[in-house]
Amino acid sequence: MITQFNLGEIVVDVVKKDIKNIHLSVYPPVGRVRISAPLRMDIDTIRVFAITKLAWIKRQQQKLRAQEREMPREYLDRESHYVWGKRYLLKVEEKDAAPEVELKHSKMIFHIRPATSHERKQEILDAWYREQLKEAVPALLAKWELLMGVKVEKLFVQKMKTKWGGCSPGAGSIRLNTDLAKKPPECLEYIVVHEMAHLLEPTHNSHFITLMDQFMPKWRLYKEELNRLPVRHEDWAY
């Protein structure tokens, strides 16, 4: 069950769960605020917690509202698509054969069967981007495992609405957003190093920042570059 309270003009959704700690999230595209709280925690305590985080909430909302987003994909000729930061113009070619994506000069040739649905076109391209990422990441893992002295036990590549990556330190696994295959290679490498650093330090504390500065001194530049680039269009259901 979701309850709500207001902090001025900001509406905060509260969800009580069987969890130990309170969690605050700000969701794109407009900055919806949600707090997940332990079942035992009363609403006044949750409100005080939200007030202490108000400045952070407003900063996150400002970032999300300023973030450039792609237009909805229609998969039509001359539509712009990006691979490793480079812009390609889509060329749709229908033929009765297995679907295929091919890059030629500045064109992305999209071979599909006649009457392929919009949803199926999206699935095909998403799968293709996932494969590009899966092919690129192993070399990065091998490089940074040596430099950082850690081991990635499992790699997951998936669509992610609100994050570029994730890490489960206990399992030694990292997750990467499929859309990183659309961004410049240095952005992917930054996210890989970021998530691998969480194998050494699970939180974003000062030790984590020190590790990032040590292993990738220009990480802030790559982070800014990634945050400036458009993110995929999503139909957000609240």
C-alpha cells in the first residue's frame, strides 16, 4: 500500500516493506519521489528523514528534468541510431530471412521480415545492442581485474530504466545497461570501473571516491559526458 505526504510542492510516495533500512529514490523523467521504509517506522519519522534529504531530492529532480531524451523509436528510414557514440541513419530492408543488423559507413542496415511488428523490431535491436556490449566487456574485465585486484564472477547485461549499472558485492557480480552500447567506449569503461570498485567498497563513501581517483583519474569527465548524452525514451507507468 502506498501512502503520500507533501514537502511543499513535492509529493512523496511511501511504501512500507519488510526491510531493515529506509531507502529514498527519485525516478525519471520528472523526478517522482518514493521512500521504501520498514514496516515498524512511523510516518513522522519518515517525513523527518525526507526533510533532511530535501536539498538532494531537488538536485536530483533538476538533473532529471534537464536530461535530454530520445524521441520514441519508429524504426523508419533515416531515423538516427547510435552505436559506440557514433550516429547512424537507419535503412530498413525487408526480406524473408532471419533478422540482421549491419553497419555500413554511416548507415545501420536493418534486415527484417515483411510485416514485422513495432514491438518485434524493438526486441531485435535491443538484442543486437546487448550482443555488442557482451562482446566489448570481457576485454575490459580482463584489463581491470588485473589493475584492481578483483574478480567479476558474473556479468549481466540488461535493459535498465534508472541506472547505467549495478553491483552485488557478495555475489561478485555486476550488471550493465544495454544502452551503454550506444554511448562512447570511454563511458562504458567508466561504468565498468565504477561497478568493479564496488567490489572493494559497496557504498559511495570517501573510500570509494579515493578508489575511483586512483584507478581512473578522469572518471568525473566520463561521468559528465555520459550524463550529457540523451537517454532512451521510456513509457513510465506509475
